[in-house]
Amino acid sequence: MLAINNKTSIPFTQKASVQFGCGLCAPSQWLNFDSSIALRLQKLPIVGKFVPGGPFGKFPPNVRYGDIVQGLPIPDSSVDLLYCSHVLEHLSLEQLRQSLKNCYRYLKPGGIFRLVLPDLEYMAQQYVKSTSPEAALEFMRVTWLGKEHRQRSLFTFFKEWVTVTQHLWMWDYKSLSLELKNVGFQEIRRAYIGDSDILAFSELEDPERWENELGIQCQK
């Protein structure tokens, strides 16, 4: 086996499809990674069953711990299909750029990277068009860039720490396309749910996570 970032690498012997930041969506045909602290704690004996699973529940048993920023335990140039849904907006600008470099090196030549995340341009347009006196409040809520309440109890602080819901950087098509291009990705296009001719992606795509959102597909 190869070793990457001092982690044991997972050998691939067949067509490799990898999803990172998978949350609870973990199809058996995909290798599913998530970097949630809650996931790591849930895998601990005894203690794990008391760890909150975030807003959606416990992680499926086939989800592996893997951080796209630090590097996943997979070999370079080993992945055919790569996918993430509502992950990149939780990264700082510096972390996103490192993550895209990692995505590029994991893919085989010709490999496909498909992603979806909140669309800052759409949200901004809705804010500008709104005549509601609460338009600014709604903008801060839907972008998750603000906090309505400051957590003060130890339990609520711990729950927020392990679930990581805050958005750190928002994107529109033009800006994220440029970041992808700078890393080396080609054939960059706007993507919509179900528009890929690769059926494996349909195992992951949830219509609710694509509605009015920013989808992109590109190729190494």
C-alpha cells in the first residue's frame, strides 16, 4: 500500500468513485469520506453512542474519516469520479484552494469532478430584488454568514463545535470556475441535477440540495 500524509492508503483495484463531505449520504458503490469531528467521536467505543450526529443524525457505518484539506487516504491519480455536495462553502479561502489541489491530484487523467454548493449570485439577486424590510436579515440567514444567537452553555458550544455548520466563504460560478481553472481543471461548465451522462452521480444527487444552487462539473 502507498502512504499519504502519514495515513494508510486505501488501494483501488477497480473503477474508483469517491465522495468527500458525504454526511449521511453514503452509497455502497462509492468510497465515502467525511471530516466531521462528530464522526470520529461516534466511532469511539461506548462514548460514541452519546455523541450528537449533527442536525441530520448518526453517520452510516461505511463512512470513513477523511479531510480533503489535509488529504484523503487515497493514492494520487487513482479516482475516476469525485463528488462533493455543500462542502466547499464551509472552508476558508486558503483551505478551498488546498482542497482543489488535492482533488486534482487524486483524479486520473480524464477523471470527473462534480460539485454543488450555495450560489452566492442567486442569493444576492434575491436580496436586491426584495422589498421586504427584513431582506438583509433573510440574506444573512440563507447564506449562514451570520449568527442569530451566541452559544453560551457548554453543551450547545460542544454541539456546534462537532457539527460545523457555519459558512466561511461563498461562491458564484465565475469566481469558483476561476479557482478550478487555476488548479488545472478543464471542460468547466455549470451543472444541473441529472444532466450528467454518468449514471453513478445519480446515486448521490438530492434535488433539494440542487434547487437554486450552484452546480459545476469539470475534468482533469
